[in-house]
Amino acid sequence: MKQRIIYKSIWISNLILLLFTTALFAQKKFTISGTLRDAQTGETLIGATIRIKELPQIATSTNAYGFYSLSAPEGSYQLLFSYIGYEAVTKPVNLQQGQVINLSLSSRSELNEVVISANKRTNDNVASPQMGLEKINMAQINNVPVLMGEKDILKTISLMPGVKSAGEGNTGFYVRGGASDQNLILLDEATVYNASHLLGFFSTFNSDAIKDVDLYKGGMPAQYGGKLSSVLDIKMNDGNNKNFSVQGGIL
């Protein structure tokens, strides 16, 4: 009798678990995707944040091409788009099927008061999950004093710790004691084998047309395989598809 009661309890528990699992799988999920751009220039926005207000655990960010994608259960939500220096946008979404939402964000002209405070971290050695990555700010590069008025991204990175220039008249660079041919240079995911012109005094990159620069000095991700010393990943501007403009320099 006691054994029959135990078997009956196990059978009921399994039935409840099966019904609960079926209810979970029966809940439909749909995908929201799209591209975020600058409203004035049409440039894609890298690293913009997209999240669902009602489901804070569901969020994503745009990739190197301004593209995003996230999945959520069927229902009505408020989709929040935000990016540093731009006005945040809230868009209502009735998620009954997969949707493509392309959006343009406008830059914020006024800055509110900012209060900066700091607390000691429990582990000062952990600053980022990606080791050896240096993200170069293009605004700071424009303020670096240059020779003959020509900004050069390869000369600028030689000012960073662990990076040494190959010398005058040479656009090569050494990273942490490696050779100059052990550096992988990418321009919009295309490998650049010769990064200099004019007898090596200038690099082939137009700094006015560069959008984003990442320098991996160690622990390179698997997709950048093939070199031992470093990876210099350069992404160019897409171009202003809103207005026509001209920019130049004088040597």
C-alpha cells in the first residue's frame, strides 16, 4: 500500500512537470531587428543600446554595422533606443510577428549637469572582460599635434603604452617587442598588407574618414587569427547620405 502511494506521487509530479514544460514551449517568441543611424548624417551607430521596458532582462546593442536583433515573447511592449550623446527614443511595439524597425537618432545639443562619483572596486585588476583592447577616441586624435598638418593614425598609436614606432620614414610599429610584420591591420574587415605611401612618411589611412579604431595588444579574439603580436581594426565612415560636404587639409 505504501509503495503504491509513492508510485502515485511520482506519477503526479511527472505529470505536473510535463504540463509546465509544455506551457513554456508553447509560448511563442518573435524577433525584432533593424539598423540605427544618425539622423543628420546617416552614419550607423555602433554600440547603441536597445531594450524592452517591460522585460529589463532582454536587451542588446548594435554591432559594427549598426545592426541589432533581439527576441521576445508575443505581446505589447515599449522598445527603448539609447546612445551616448543622442536623444533616447521610445517606440511602442505590438509583437505578433517578426518585425524590422530601422530608426534614426538625433544628437543631443544640450548636456545636463553630470555628477561623477567613484567607489573602490572589489577587484581592481578586472576592468573589462576583453583583455589587451585599446579603443582609440577619434576626438582625441584630432587634438594631437602633428607634422605638416597631417593626422596619422599609425603614428598616433605609437604614443600608447606597449606600442613603439618603427622609426622616422616608416609607418610600421612594434607591439610588446614583436616584429612589425606580426601586426594584423584590417580596414573594414579587409587585410591591409602595405600601410604606407610617399616613401613611408604617411600611412594609407585618411584620418578624417575613420569612424572607429580598436587595437588588440594581446588576447586577440579567434576571428582575428593569423598574427602573433597585435590586431589593428579600423572602420571607415559610411559617408553622409543626408548632405553633400567637402573636407581637406594643407601640407
